[in-house]
Amino acid sequence: MQKPSDWRRLALPLALAGLTAIAGCSKEAADNSAEQSAATAGSEQAATPPKDMPTAEVVSEPTLSDEEKVEVAEIAKDLHKHIAVLASDKFEGRAPATQGEELTVNYLADEFKKLGLKPGATDADGNPSWFQEVPVVEMQIESTPLEIKGKDFEQSLQPLTDMVAFTQRQTAESQLKDSPLVYVGYGIVAPENDWNDYAGLDMKGKTAVILVNDPGYATQDKNLFNGNAMTYYGRWSYKFEEAARQGADGAIIIHETGAAGYPWEVVSGSWSGAQISLEAEDKNADRVAVESWITGDAAKKLFSAAGLDLAQEMDAAKQRGFKPKPLNLTASVDLKSKVRTSNSRNVVAKIEGSKFPDEAIIYTAHWDHLGVNTHADDGDQIFNGAVDNATGTAGLLAMAHQVSKMPQAPERSLVFVAVTAEESGLLGSKYYAANPVVPLEKTVAGINFDAMGVLGPMRDVIVVGYGNSELEQILEKAAATQGRYLAPEDHPERGYFYRSDHFSLAKKGVPMLYFDSGTDSFEHGREWAQKKGEEYTAEHYHKPGDEYDPQWNMEGAALDLALGLDIGLALANSRDWPNWYKGNEFKAARDKTADSRK
């Protein structure tokens, strides 16, 4: 006999069915059958994004039935159990291509197997496997100081203290030798915004000096780029990629805590250990020879040596028509790399659909963290990654546990993918997006979980990148059943939408949702939760201090996972094909495959 919670989930498709059709079609079309709405899904008639966040009545506690309370308690218990294991010192920070990976992926596969799920990938012989092999290259990079020279000026920037330098080139050596420095502002080429920081430049043999984030953040002009909310143009990964497209030899990003969204210690911790990249036939010869960050203080001295004021030049860079400037300084640095080729693994598990097994809803979370870093201070060299992202990885197991208890499988398949090497640039999800176990055109939608809340239940549900897709309408309905409301990000300038694994699939057109517990605590209020969140970013994020605490209140994360289950099962038991909102940058990719979903 089905439990009430099972009936609630199976009824959700009826309560939410037609959301995508209503959003994208006329009233008459919305009244048609589910089969007819599916035929029109993905068309050019998609909804436009909402202008404002929805409002909701504020309640004193989550509105859950007795069965739902039991479910949330079970999920919270599962979270504690799995996080304690995954974030233990034994797992050595879960770095890809290490003993920590072996322990992690085998633990996940064993737990999925215990729950009765099926392997979702295939091995080299075509047999079912829990593991999707991801060919990677690990590089242990040693850097000399970054030597800056000019007329009557010479400075040696020290690794970790003043700078970090690394390379994507999969070779034993890489260097800059007296490479002229050119200040290129934000280092952005965005024709749709009539913006080109490299206009008129020949960057061959030169090194670009670049500001972090984008002009929208710098000006707070909502009509410039995306205003305070970071665009992909503001991400460090874009800036290094664009410098390479411009033919530069090197690229140096000036760190700024507010604009980057994290302190210098995050930069030095993230880029001083082993670096992982996907194996490339050309060994990434098309990337710049050296990618680097320098501190704001170091940058001030360099600009002063060039006869410039950094603050004034930052102000100039946010104005349309900015002109790049040679700094009349040169940079030299030598990198030596120990290069090791190996396979890392995504862990893939599935529950096969009872009616449409070739269509799937995907759940993603990255299992990796930063491993062991001998450069870490205070004696603790293990980056346990408890919040980031043992929480989301444990969440996949907790959701799978709940679904495994249901008396019948959903009509569409559910696929759980614990991906590798997110911390190295979303590599595992990037590989999955290029080699999906379910074709992307048949992947209905996806939900990503990363760094989940450990502070207890929150009234608000933070939608990262709000206004992107019709999935948000389903989330709004599901959140309301818990007495919760949708809320914007506290820090849209940090660009979280571009910093986790959903982005890899979004770029390919798959509607992806990324949400998290907010900062409006049922018990303690908003100010308390916001302060705790800032403390985590400052003291624990990408540091050895991100360790498991058995006193964490995991009920908030459990509520979020229950939402993820509700949304996934609603879609799995419907014929809906949600889409991106009209005007979204990913909609065109989705629409190209619309015929395959009719």
C-alpha cells in the first residue's frame, strides 16, 4: 500500500501538469491533453522570465504532514551518516585520481547498490557499470616567483603570498619570459553588449592584466551586462579562455574579495595544490602559457610603478569605450609540472522508468574536493569538504533511499550522477554532458545540489540564477506546500550559477535548476543565518576547516532534497518538457532538438 507521501508525489504531476504548456502556449493549448502539450514543448513560444520574485505568506514553521515530517527526519539522518564518512580524514579530502577517490566512488557505488538502484553507465566492453571513466591529467605545479620589471623598477611576487601561477598546458614546463604586461580592464569581448576590451590589440607574446567580475557589478547599473548579478563574462574561467582566444602568452587576474566573492586564501588554497584537467589530444596547446592571480596590494604597486593609479584605472575600465593600456612592465615566471595521466570517475546510478525509460530526470552533485595540500597552514592539510560538497553527494544517496522505498517506479527514469573534478573547472559534468548516459535531447530536466545548508530549516528557497527557466514555476508550487517562498540570491555578484555542475548541462540546452536553503531561518531569523553564511565563506570555504560537525541541523537540507524529489517525480510522471525562458542564452540549444521530443 502506498504511503500518503507517495500519493502526494504521484499527485504532483496532476497539480503541476501544464505549467510549461501554460507558460508557453495559449489558453486553448493549455487545456489540451498532456500528450499534446508535450508535442509543443521546446517551441519558440516559451514564457518570458518574471519581473519580480513571487510573494508568499510568512509562516512560523514548515507546513508538513506527519508523513512528510518522518520523511524529512529520515533524509536528515541519512545526510549525517553519509557526510560523516565522506568528509572523514580517511577519505583524504576526496581529490580526483587519489586514494581518496577510490574510497569515495566505491562507497557511493556500494550504497547505491544497497538501495537497489541499477548501474547507469557502461564499461569499455559495453557492460553495465557504476562508473563513467573520465580521462584526466593531474599536474603538480611548482612555480618560481613572478618577476616584474620595468624602468627603475623590479619586484619579485612570491607564490601564495602575492601570487599563484599555474597552467592548463599538459606539459612538463611552461613559462613567461619578459612578457609585456597590458592592462585590458575586465578582459571581456561581448558583442551583444557592444563591449570589447581587446579592441585594436595584438596580444601575441604579451600578458593580459585583468580585473575580476564584470562592469555590471562594478557600476551596479542594471542595464549594463546583468547589473549586480555576475554574468559568465565575470568568471575567472572565461577571462583565461578569452585571453587565449586573443593570442596572449599569459593572463593575470587581479584579486578583489568583493568582486571575486571570496578572500585571497581561497585563491591560494585552490590553485596551489594538484591541478586536474580533462585529457586533451593537443595537450591544451591553445591555452595561455601561464594563468595567474595576484593580490590587490601587489597590483597597486605594479600600477604605481607604471605611473598609474589602480583605483582610477578600475573606474575607467567600467566605462563603455575603455581603452586598454600597456603598463611598460614585463613579467617572467617558470612553471615545472609533474604530469600524470589517469582516469577519474563519475558515479552513475539509475531507477529505470516504467513507461518511458529512455527519458530521464537527472540529479547531480560533485563528490570531489581539494584533497591534501602540503601548503596548508596550522598543521591541518586535509581539505575535508564537508559542506562543499559531501552534503550534496550525501543528498543523492538520501534521495535515492526515499525513491527506492516507493512501491512502483516513476514513468520516466531517474538518473543520479555524482561527478568528479568540479573543483578543477566542472570537469566531470563537462565530460558527462559530452558523453551522457541518456541523450541530452531526452533529458527532461536536471537538479543540482552543491554545498547544502547545515543551519536548519529556512523559510526561503534561494534560486541561483533566478529567471532562467520554467522549472522555477514547479519549484515555487512545491516550496509553497512546505510553507516556504522563493528568494533571490544574497550575492548574485558572485556568479554561483556559473560555478557548479548544472552549468555544464545548461550550456548544452538541458533545463537545469540549482537551488538551496536561504537565509531566513525559521528559528533564528535572517540576520543570524546571513552572519553564519558569511562566517563559513570567510573561515571554512575551500579551507581545511570545512569539516563535519555532528551538531549540524540537517533538516533544512532535507527539506530542499524533498523539494528536489517532488519536482523530479512530478516531471517523471508527466509528459511535460520544461524549457528555458524566452531570451535565455541556453534556449536556442534546447529548441534545436525539439523535434526529438514530439
